[in-house]
Amino acid sequence: DFQMTQSPSSLSASVGDRVTITCRASQSISTYLNWYQQKPGKAPKLLIFAASSLQSGVPSRFSGSGSGTDFTLTISSLQPEDFATYYCQRSYSSPYTFGQGTKLEIK
Amino acid sequence: EVQLVESGGGLVQPGRSLRLSCAASGFTFGDYATHWVRQAPGKGLEWVSGISWNSGSTAYADSVKGRFTISRDNAKNTLYLQMNSLRTEDTALYYCAKDRGGFSGSLVYWGQGTLVTVSS
């Protein structure tokens, strides 16, 4: 079965920190990878599509990279509103599997 | 403004059926693929099913294949999910979401969800 594995599962950081979240696919998916942010009680929000393309309206402190099986989401300088759970997701080939999520908490 | 409003959730016994609806507005519904994604209480996101703009292509997660059926009515700007043979593990908040383009699975707009609880 195809799987997306994120690491870490949780992360504590401070405002202003640079943070990196990793996502690994169980087989190559080229750059068909999305990143979402979800805050408690809210629907997810698309941040990055095609591994590195910033969705309209998303702050430039968010960036994505990677191809094949290994991908990263980087937040260059954490802001208070960035504390949330982040998910990666395969795109362009079903099933459009999500990773298990990374919860980013305030240190 | 793009809006997606889910309805049809509720409490249902195991083995029974339920149909969810998602009313879309603020965009040309018939031009875009749409999807269902669910989230069990306190858990992560699980993509459930998607349908292309013209219903020509559908896709399902293995966990629901053969039990759930996705459909759409472009004249009514509405997406549906027929859920049969429901199990306790289907308990979740069900979101509908608009595809960014093609049948990419990149979900750019989401509703607020409708809660399905499967319990005896």
C-alpha cells in the first residue's frame, strides 16, 4: 500500500524559529506533493502544491522542496499564527493519501 | 466568494446508509473536480473519494471502495456521497473540497464539514 510518512509527529518551537517538517513517500511521486495547514476546529488550508509552488495568499515564509520520495516544508521565521498541524498529501494519482500530520506547538 | 456547505450527517446505526450533500457556490461548479475528505475525532485527514468535473472519472480510498458512491449534479451545483454498510470506523467529520484544477487532488477550498457518527 502507498504511504506518506511525516516526521516529526510533533514539534515544539518558538516564535522566530526556523522549522522544517519532512514527508517521505513509499514510492516516487515526482513533485506531486501538497502541504496543508489545519488549525483546531477549522478546515485545512492549502499552502504548497507541486512540492514547491506557493498557493495564492500564503505568506512567503512558507516554502517547500523535494522530489521523488523526500520532501520538506520549511517555515523561515515562525509567527504566532503558524502553530497548527501540518499535513503532506500526494497529488495527481489516487488515492490522494495524506501523511499522519505534524503538530507544531509553542515552546 | 467560494462556498461549500455540507449537510446530511447525523447518528446512524452500523450497517445502515446515509447520503451526504455538498452545495457549492461562488464558482463554476461544473468546471472542477470535487472530493470528500474525512477526519475521525482527534485524528488526521483521510481522503475518501473524488469525482471529475463531468463525472467521467471517480476514485475511492480502499477503506470505502464498494460501500461508498460519489456523484454530482452540475445543474444543481451539488456533490453527493452515498454511504452504505456503514461501520463504526466511518465515524468522522466529512469535508467536501474543490480541486485546484484537473483531477489533481490538490484541494484549494473546503467546507466546514458534516459530522457522521456510526453507533448502535
